[in-house]
Amino acid sequence: MTDPRLVLTNANLVDGEHPAKPGAYVVVEGNQITTVGTGALDTRSGDRVVDLAGRTVMPGMVTCHFHSTYHELGATPAPYGLEAPPPYQALRAARNLETALQCGFTSAVSAGAPCDVDASMKRAINEGLIPGPRFVPGSRELSTTGHGNDTNPWYWEMAAWGAARCCDGPEEFRKAVRDEVKRGAEMIKLFVTGGHGVLTPKDRLEMTPDEFTAAVDTAHDRGAQIRGHIVNKRAILMAIEAGIDVIDHGDEMDEECIAGIVERGIFVAPSVLFPKTFLSQMGSGLGFTDRMRADLEHTLKVLPEANAAGVKLVVGDDYGAVGFAHGRYAEELEVYVRDAGIPALEVLRWATKHGAELMGRGDELGTVAEGKLADLLVLDGDPLEDVTVLQDRGRIVAIVKDGVFVKDELRAA
């Protein structure tokens, strides 16, 4: 006897790629979407048929810059990534990953974590030990001695790694990447420049081109992806030349950078909500904040150009930094729509289709289409008309991951 199908009818379908389709139906069998269409639909005995009365069905979202262990980072005077014992940080990570899932993000891609926490989180999620999204675990942040997050006084003689791992020279980067992959990292994180919320000046390069290329080539040789905290134009061009997978922030991205990024198929996570939030808290008049404000204004201006040119933009930010709590993920989408003037349809594509493609799973996830895995949201509202609906967990009436309900309030629909 087969399991009953889930049949969602009379839906406003926002499939992650096209304009909304009213009066649609979506059929799920097991963990797969088997039928999508409009008009009449024959149902079977035993089907669970839900009339959504115009509510929206859309793909589960993907947060592509996720720090699982962050909690008020910067508020505690401690070495980066050693603010709490590793087991305690693992508990924080489990809570933050569950929060992402409950906010409608059925997948997450790490942007770095300490103490090998991420690899254990992925295992615990996959084995059903904890609830969480599909998860691509990250590495420690790799960079050189004295880089922007290597701020411990030399006389402490720090022997323990936290969230940062110092390497000097191409061979050390090769060894570090290999070791992080051995420890379970599938996304290697590099710290390439200062800027974007880091006190180190944005124009400073923290790595040489040879070190950068060695890290990228080794990650790819070991089947891992690689990303970098990259702000200034010189570093963006270096990243393009090296063939990095993800550029984080890219504050000085311009027309020349955009052309190279598109040609190489590189993803960009602009992550503008954190600097916007930080500036609202700190105000103006400080040299640091004034520079950050100028970078933010440039980014918001260039993003429509990047989007129109075909840059694969994705969502995600430094949630868990001081004053910037986990759970605010969907606010980022509103910034791109309201402040950058990008249509909600495009921004939702970043949060779904592009995110799945970054994970290398665009053929399985990211859109509501026949044959895709059933990662779905049902919303009381239309995010193409008002993207802020995604900020209200109460209006996410159902969350489905891999064909299984994470949240099910459809009976009340």
C-alpha cells in the first residue's frame, strides 16, 4: 500500500522562477513533486486534498551565508570562535539551524564555523537527531597571520583554533584546506580582505594571489566549494581569476567585476542587512560608520545592474552578530526590494532557485516543478505583492522538507 498523496489545490503558485499562477495545484508523492498544473485534477481515494483558497505555495528558501554558532558575536571579549565551550556552541548551532527551518529556510549553506561544529550538525540533521534544514557545512575561516579576525595578542600564545585558522604561504593553505575537508567541511571559508563590518581597512589584502589560488585549487581538487569575505575590487578580480565559488559582500563590485563574475558563474552573497542594521544602531559621524554607509549605498546602487547582467545573487547574512539576531532572515529580502528597487520575483529567485544552484542541487531543489524534491512553503499571503509576509512566521502555515511536514496548519486553512 502506497502512502497517501498530498494534493494542494486552488493555490497561488509562486514557483521560484515565473510570475504567480493562480488556481494551481501541486501533488506530492513521498518526497517528490509529481504533478503541477492548473485546471481540473483527478484525485484518488486516500489523497489528502487541501483547498488552499488562494494561499501561496512556493519553494523552501535557502540561506546561503549562515553562521550556525553565532550568538551576539562581538559582545564577549574572547578569541574569535572560542566565546563558549565547543559543546555549548553545538547546542547554539542546533537551535539556530532549527530557527532557520521554522522561518521557511529548508536549506542552509555555511559561511564558516568553529570547532568542527557544522559537520556534526549536518550528521545530526541527516540522522534525525535534531530538526534542521538541508545543510552544507563550513570550515574555519582561513587566512594569514595578523588578519582582521586574528586579533589575539601575540603573547597569549594561542594554541587552540576557534573560528579562525592561520596559514602562511601556499603550502600551508593547501594543508589547511585538506584538513578542513577531512574534518567534514564542504564549503571552505577564506578571509581575503577587511571591511564590511570588520575594523581592518577594506583595501588591505589578507592573502597573496598564490595563497588564494592554492586554497581554491585544493578545495576543488577535494570536491569542496570555497567562498571568501571579499570587499575591495582588487580582491574581487583576484577571486574571479582564481575561480572562487562564492564572493561574500563584494562591496566594490562594478561593471568590470560583474562581467567577470557572470563569465565564471560565481555566486555573490551581498548580505546588506547587517551593515544596514549596524548603521541604524551606531548612527553617523564616525569614520568607520561613514565608510560603511558609503559602501552600503554603492552596493544598493550596483545590485540592480548585477541582477540584470545575470549575476547569481543569493541571500544570507551574518545573523548572530551583536545586535543582529538569528531569525531575522526574511528581513533581508525586504531590503533588496525596498532599498535596491529589485522586483520581489527576482529576489525570491535568489532565495530559492539560485540557492539550490549554489548547493549544486538545482536539478532537485529551488523551484516547484514536477520531479523536484518536495521542499515547500504555504503562505497566508502573496510574497510577490508583499515580500514582508515571509517575516511573519504565523503566516507560514505549512513547511514541508523532503515531503515531510515540519509545520502543518493546513487544517485551519
